[in-house]
Amino acid sequence: MQTKLSSGLFLALLLFLFPDPVQAQSNLNDAPFYDPVALYLTWQNDPTTTMTIDWHIIDEDRTILEYRLPGGSWSDAIAATAIDFPHSARTIHRVELTRLEPGTVYEFRFGESSKVYNFRTMPADLSKPVRAAIGGDTMHRKRWMEKTARQAMKFDIDFVMIMGDLAYADGLPPEQQRQRDTQNPRVENQWYSFFDAYKNTLITDDYRVVPMIVTIGNHEVRGGYYTRDDRRPDDPPYSDTNEWKQTVAPYFFSLFASPGLPGYGVLDFGDYMSLILLDTDHVNPVENQNEWLRNVLSERAHIPHIFPGYHVPAYPSVRDYNDEVQARVRNNWVPLFERYNVDVVFEAHDHAYKRTHPIRDGRISHNGVVYIGDGAWGTETRIIGSRQSHDSWYIAEAASERHFILMTLHGTHRHFKAISSTGEVIDEFPGLNRTN
Ligand SMILES: [Fe+2]
């Protein structure tokens, strides 16, 4: 009784001193408030009515989540699914909330005396603008990932989408990551740094956590590509099984609920946007996704905004146009994008910014598909065309700059702006919607 009374008086005193609840929480956080070592939000199902919340714990017993509308009462405790964090003392805990209201803020916490975070579900329609920060290749260095993210957070973004090469951990245990990592040799664990950077930057001052959507890249996979024969000697040869995919990309399939196995998927935002998350030969051959991709596109002819996203670009800004994976993407997927009138595709991997002209049938066409990328959120940048043996006829704009792409959707309209990590506008274009 004595303790309860004391803590009640203590809280009353704090509320008197800090009437702003955000400030009060901030001050309380220093000592008694529980805050998980890592926190990550994404979606496995419709972002207008669901949210997937991951938090990482070390040895504390924080395995439940509660949520509420602001000012409402807390839900019953929801027990998390525990998932092994490979080669780590941490454990991933995951809860998917479903049957939420669109366009609504929810608070959540990890039991009593926990820091209270919040998220907002995506709106039911595009009667108001929706904004996202798009990019790839996030973390040669943690501080570069954070710097670009801070620029993105100036725009009240609804989510971030990263097209692969997230933490540059290469599917390896930390000691082997360190051996390979000439960029940043003192990092304890690339994934710890990645989630630190996320938590340091993709949470607003009022504790709104911004969800992230990812695709797989070569640096998520031992050897990078399913075709590689220089994979570590103890790794099994390629087979189209979940077991093999989890063996060569152990972190990707543990740390990210989406796209999950088999490594590609589609996320439908109500009936206004679909993001198609593809795998460019990392754990799934490009051509193995053709039939699935054709079905996904044909079933979504009525959706005004359809954006495929993947790691290795069909139209590279730095590497050679005739490199193997790039050519396979052009031969297999590009005809489907053109047939189903996709307007804009997101690419990465080359560590530069690029926007192509609209392309159809291998040439510039007003009726073509625009490819934007090329993955330099937090990496060293490369010189445009430096690995090209041919004229890059398809490039409309390019820059060796770390950047993100701010996408704004409003009704059937869309707008793209490439913004550098120092806040300068590199490029801007309307991304015309041919269905208008
Ligand atoms: Fe890459």
C-alpha cells in the first residue's frame, strides 16, 4: 500500500511538473519505463486495417502487447509469437493487429511501466495525400542511414519502402560480418546498428513509429544470388525450398514478417495501391516469379497505383546494361509491366539516383514505364555509368547522391521528388497515371 501511494504521488507530481504527456513520458523514460532494445513496424496484410509490430528483447520478460485508441482503455494482453534472432542473444517478438480502423492512430505498449508508442493505419482512400519515402541500400554506415531518414521524416511520411541491401550482413554470423565489413569494421552486429538507426530516426517526437516495407537484396543472402557457386562450403546447394531459403538468408526471413517466404509477395492498400515485392535472383530465380507476377498484375487492373519494387535494376545507372540479372529482369518482368500498364517501378543496387525515360518495347515511348532508383539511401555512391560498356540511352536523370524518393499520392494523382541526404531536391517528376 505504501509503495502504491508513493508511486501515485510521484506520478501526480510529475504530471504537475510536466503537464504535456509526451514530455512527461520522455522524462520518465530515463529510469522506470520499459523500452525494447529494437522496435520495427511493417505490414503482412492490408495496411488500412492491420499492423505488424516486432520488438526485440534480450532476457527481460516483455512478451505481451496491449493497444488502445488514445485516451481509451487498454486491450487485453496479446501474447507475442517468439522468433529466434539468428546468432544473437536477442529474441524477436511479433504481434499482428487486425480489424483496425483505417486512417486511425493507435497507441501500444509492452505491459505496464512501458513506454507508449503509437502508429497510424493507412487511410481507406486517397481523398487526402499519402506520402512514402522510397529507397534502397540503406546502411554502409549507420550515420548515413540516419541522415537520409531524418530528411525523409520532415515530410510526415506514412511509411518507408526499401528495395533490399538493408544491413549489409550478408546472411553471416556477426564475427564473419565484421571480417567482411571493410566499410565499418568496428560494428558489433550490422543488424543491431540497422535497428538502432531505425529507432533513432523513424519515430516522431510524439512517438509515432513509421512502418517499413522491404524487399530482399544480395546483401541479405550468403553468396548474394541463388546461382552463385562460391557460397560458403557448408551451405547446401540451391533448392526451391523454404528450408534452403532460410538457411542462406537467415536474418531476412526472421527479422522481417513481410514479404516472408518464399521471398516475394504483394501488399494491397485497400483498393487504391498495390506494392509488388519481387526477388531478383537472390533466393528465387527471376523466371520462377513470372506466372505469379502475371496473375498479380492481371487481378489488379482496377487498382490506380501499382508499383513493383525489387533490388537489381532492369535499367542500371552504374552497372552494365548487359549484366546477367539485369538482362533477366528485362526479359522476364519488363514485358509484363508493359502489358499491364504499370507506370512506375522502383529499383536499387547501383548506389546512385536515377530516373529513366518512359520505356516500352526497348525504346523511349510516351506510353512507357518509368524506372526510378537506384539504391543509395545510406551507401557510398558510385559514378554514373562507370561500369557501363554501352550508351545509357534510357537515363533521363541521374546523380551520385545519397537520397530518398518522396512519393505523394492524392486521388489518382501522383508526384515524385528525389531528395538528397542534405535536403536538396535532385529531381522531380509527376509519374503520370495513364488510367487518368
Ligand atoms: Fe545490391
